[in-house]
Amino acid sequence: MNEQAHGTHTHATEEDARNRDIRIWVNGDIVHRDEAKVSVYDAGFMLGDGMWEGIRLYNGKWAFFDAHMDRLYGSCKAAGIEIGMTRAEMLAALDKTAAANGMTGDAHCRLMVTRGIKDKPFQHPRLSTSGPTIVILIEHSVPKKDVQKGGVRLVTVPQVRGMPMAQDAKYNSHSKLNCVLACLQAERMGADEGLMLDPHGFVNTTNACNFFIVRKGEVWTSTGDYCMNGVTRQNVINLCRDNAIPVFERNYSLFDTYSADEAFLTGTFGAQTPVASLDGVNIGEHDGAGPVTLRIRELYAALVKKNVGLG
């Protein structure tokens, strides 16, 4: 495997030895990571039957908590998964887990909700009768500086984002095989991550993040019909609209992408990660993030501070 591709991706973090000793919430108990286990009968393990959220902690507060809960609770309702906790109870559980780890910032949470333990090892959801499994896993987590500065290398992969009637990408589900295959395809071609097209051949998203390009001062992203409608994605769109940066959700092709002035990825973890190249074609004439990406980074950082009470 390409060594550089193995070590570079949008979720690459600076090493932190404290993560070897973290405490994790598992159905109300907070236990050492070595003791944090779920049953082999759990629907999430057995079938990928669950939903999750990635949430970032700043100043002791969870950024954009309401937007993340809207997506989590909406997804679980649509999939018929009863969470069994109010939003206030979920917030208290998140805060309790962070406190158990002494975390107030530079931390990233993966909040997972599955349909729970199954009575028999088969598919039908009615076989999950014991209630949901809820896991809160928080790590000390800072994005790698060289990735945020120099960007990632993408390659267009054959794996595409599917139609909503197959598996709607708007579900942030545990069923991520489609994205895993795209990531594997990209690594086999020597890139860091894979750029996925939609069923009609238009540029959509990567295997892990939402994708944007900048052309002549305009910011473009996909229509959102075939991708996870990320919280950071929507924040970036809103920031552009509020700050006189032309932004468009539209269909566009690889031709438009190869000739773009800038490109960047969005996600809760990395915020805005620059794209250095696509399919071996350098994006723009700058090293790392371009001027529009840098401007959006500034606006986003200010938005985060305001959201968590620092601004």
C-alpha cells in the first residue's frame, strides 16, 4: 500500500497518548476503552443497523449540537430506531463522558445509536427487543497540521453514491461499505481519498467528506441530492450567503473540477481541508488552501466561537 496515502486523509490526527486511556459511555456505564464492548448479537455489529454523529467539543460545549441532534433523531425516527433518551438526556450523557475524560476542547466524539441486541442472528428489526445500544466515544483529537496546510490528494473512483431508493446517503448510518470501498479504491490508486460521482456522473462527495470547488470567486458544491447533508457543509453555504460570497448547489462535472481555482472538503473534524490535486491534476496555482478557502476558514472559526460562547 502507498505509505503516504495510508498516513494522509481528512481524519488524520496528531498523536495523543491520552487516547490509550479514555473512558467510553456504553448504555449508561462509563468504562475504560479496554472494557467498552457490545454484543456480537448487536444489530450495529451484525448488520450495520444504526446511526451516528460526529460532534466536536470546544470550550466545554458541543458545537452545533442542535443541528447534529436534528439529524440523529430524524434519521433514527425514519429508520424506526427508538433512542430512548431525550435531547437533554443525551447532552447530559455527552457532558458526563467528556468530564470523565477531563476534556473541554480539542476533542471529537463519535456518538453511535444502534437498534440494539438481537434475539436471533437474523435481519428482521423485530428481533431487536432489548432496546437501543448507545455508545459515546470521545478522543483527544487535533487535525494534522500538514494535512490542513498542504491538503489531500483525491482520485475519482468507480464507486458512486447511489439513488435514494437504494440507500439514501442522507442517512448517517453505520452501513458505510459503499464509502469504505471508495476509500480502498482511492488508496489502491495511490491517493488519499476517493471523489465519488452521483448516479448521473456529476461530482458529488468524497468517501468521507462533502466537496466544494471555487471558480472565479464562486463556491460550488453538489445539489445535495445524493450526499450526506453535512452540518459543516450547510454552515459553509450559510456563511457564504451571509458574507457576499457567491455559492451554488448545482450539478457540475469533472471538467469544472480540474479547471477550478480551489477545492476543499468540509466535515465536523477537519472543518475545511484543502484539496491539492484530483486525478493527478493540481488544483489552482497555490500551495495548500487558496484565498477563498482561507476566508471561509476565518468565517467558520468565528461562527464556532459564537456558537460555543467564545465570540
